[in-house]
Amino acid sequence: MPPCLAPAVEVLPDAPAVARRAAALLTEALCDPQGAPTGLATGRTMEPVYGALVDRLRADGRFDPQGWCSFNLDEYVGLPPEDPRSFRAYMEHHLGRPLGLPPQVLQLPDGAAPDPAVEARRYGAAVRRRGLGLQLLGLGSNGHVGFNEPPCEMAVPCRVVQLSDSTRRQNAGAFGDDPGQVPALAITLGLAEILAARELLLVVLGAGKAGVLRRALQEPADAQLPASWLQGHPQVRVLADQEAAALLA
Ligand code: GLP
């Protein structure tokens, strides 16, 4: 993959402006009847994005809940779909119920599958079979995308991963602020499936991500910062608020 030295970065004044812009781009992807499935993400960053997306889709005459097809990036291992802390529950809460989506059109790995490694292979194969159009991404504080924790090479496929202590701390909010309650394992799409998407949309909010965003975009791509592999994608767009973009040259 040729290096793309200047991913398009759109800096917007604040989180609501970023959310509206991301929602506009997602709406075009989700309302295109010929479009490939959309790749979706979870996390606090996506909450305003999905809020804006729900408003926008409800107002868009092209939106057809029956035509929805999406694949999420990841899921915790060990949490059944009905567990409110699962990413499945997050997606049903933020998109499925508000939009009246039919059951099962929001596709995620099954965190309660009896053999997570088998489930990861099944899910990765399903994503590769369909291919992704627009892939929405957040940015972990340690540079992870999906749950691809550093170090992570760019060719890795969907698999079971061990979550780092810093990620378990970052995500402890949904687990009573106790990192020890955050599952130690997750199933995540790999950089292989993510980089195979036609278009990538990285959304980054807040001063806390400014340093890692600068490194991801402006330092040589490296396994120690998985998001830096996005530099090699021919169509990557970054949406950042002013705080997150503060350290970009
Ligand atoms: C999580 C998810 C990622 C997400 C990232 C950032 O752990 N697995 O897909 O983008 O970390 O999360 P947040 O938006 O809450 O900062």
C-alpha cells in the first residue's frame, strides 16, 4: 500500500459539529442502495455521532431500515448480547431501537460464542465476503483502532485479542469504574479487514486524544501505534474537533 502522507483532516469547532459532519457522511453510505455494508464503531466518541445520525436518517426520505447492513468492529468476549455493557447492547441502544432496525441487521461478533476463536474466524470471513464500504473508526488513547492493541502489524485479520490494562482503564466507565470488571479478551476486526474497506472515517474528539492523533498521522507508520497504519489507505478522512487537532502541524 503506498504511503498517503497527508490524510484529509477536517477540523471542526466542537464535538456537535464533528458529529453532524460524520452523520452526513454516514447517511450517504447507509442510504446508498448499491453501497457495500458500512463498518461501525462503539465508544464515547460515537455517542454524539449516532445521536446526529438518528436525527438525520429519520429526516431522510431515502432511509430504509429493512435495507440496513452493517458490521461492527469488535465485541467483548464473555458478555452475552443482552448484557447492557456489551457493544451489541450499545448499538441497539444508540441505533437499533431509535431507528427501528430489524433484529440482526446490526452485525457484531458474538461475545458469548462457545469458542471465541471460531467466532472470530466466522465473523472475519463474513466481513471479507461482503467487503466494507465506509468504515467508521474511533481512536484509542494508546493508538488502537477497533481493539487492535499495540504492537499490531497491518496484515492481521479478525481474531481474539487480549486487552491492555490502559484500554481496560479507558473503558471502565461502563463497568462501574472498575477496570478489573472489563473483560480481558475481545474479538476485533484486524487491520486487514479495516484497511480493505473502500473508505475510512476516523473521528477524534477532545484534548486527551491530541497527542495520539498527532503521532498516528504525522509519525512514520509503526506497529506500536496501530492507527498509524491508516496513513497507507488511499481514502482516509479524519474528522477532529479543535481540541483533538491542537497538536497537528
Ligand atoms: C474502544 C473501542 C474502539 C473505540 C476506542 C475509543 O475501546 N474498541 O473501537 O474507537 O476504544 O473509545 P472512546 O471513543 O470511548 O474514546
